[in-house]
Amino acid sequence: MIEFKHVDKVYPNGVKGLQDINLTIDQGEFVAIIGLSGAGKSTLIRTINRMIDVTSGQLIVDGTDVMTLKGRSMRRFRRKIGMIFQSYNLVTRATAIKNVLTSMVPDMNFFRVLFGLFSKEQKIHALEALDKVGILDKAYTRCDQLSGGQQQRVSLARTLNQNPTIILADEPVAALDPITAKQVMSDFKRINEEMNITVLINIHHVDLALNYCSRVIGIRAGRIVYDGPTETVTQEILDEIYNGAAIPTAEK
């Protein structure tokens, strides 16, 4: 469970990234966070794994106040939270399986990391992760030879390889064409349903949020202006979230 209790984030330049956020997300939910650019979507999800520290309030994840963590306890905490970025964050000259295996580096000693000494069990686990996202056949292909959608699947497999309970995705399909974006969103939905992993996606395309996620959180100027099931989202609610601006979609 993720709990925000009166959370604020004020950046050093005075910009209010989050304002009085009160939110509870249960284990196994698939949540889309939508809103205009600069509304606070990325800030919200990045506070969960302490990529961004909150200014005030309390953020509790699985019973732990994340602002009390440091050092080894912080590293152990982050092992259970996967993070996926728009830019994939892969070593493009390495193969897909080597990129997936990097998720195991924090649990290995320096000598094994230095020489890339992964066990047979670790390699099997990495191959299983690639199989879960449908690209097992690309395991030994360099990532710079893969399409954008395939690279994002490698990123997702790398995250799955660390056995997370929560996956945070920051605009994971923004750089993909509409067809590939739908395929990647289907991967997220299947993993959420089959593995009971909580998934929070900061997503630009409203149609994808409504078609694949079960819950929508709308943010405007750092405040939550809507929180509810996707089936209850109306045009009036979208107008409130987007302040009357054009609603971004992935359809072409």
C-alpha cells in the first residue's frame, strides 16, 4: 500500500510541484496519472522511490515512512520498486539479456560485477523475464538493433527481474508509435493482473489511460482534481484536469 498524507513538494526555485496530496493506492492496482505537462505527474511518482524528496507531509510505502530511510535500508527499499523511463535507460551496445542482468548487480560482490560473473540461475531468471514480455528471441541481440518498443520491453524485463512489488513508469510509451504503445500498455496490464504488481503510470495519452488502466488520477498545478475508476471519467472531468486544453491521445 502507498499512502500520501498531506504531501507537499516545493522546489528550490519556489515552484510548488505537489500541494496537499492525500492518496491511498492498494497493492495490485493499475493507476494512470494524467494532466498537462508540468502539472506534477513525474514529481508524484518519483517521490515514491525517493528520486525526489517531499518537502512536508508523510509518504508511507508498505508501512514504511520513506523519508526515514537512508543507506542500506534505502537500497533494500528501492529493490522492491521498479522504475521505467521514457528513454529506456539501457546500455545500447549490450545485449538484451545483459541489460536485464544488470538489475542483479546491487546484490553481487564487487569481483563478480567487475568480471560480469553471473550464475546459471541468474541467467535463467533473466531469460524468464524476457519471456514474460514476449522478446525471448531477442535475448542475445544488441539493444541498439532493437525497435523502440522492443527496447522498452527490455526495460520492463529488467525491472521484473528484480522481483518488484511496485512498478513506476514515467511516460513509458511517449516515444512510441500508437500501435507499439498499445502493445507495451498491454504488457503492463498483463503483468499487473498476472503478478499482482502495483503499477503507476505517468501517461500523456488519455485514451491509453482509459483503455488499459483501472484507476485514473488527474493532477492540475500540483493538486489532485480527480481520483476514481476509469469508467467514471467524463468529458467534463477531463476539461477540469486539462483546463479546457486539447486532450492528448495516441490515436492517429
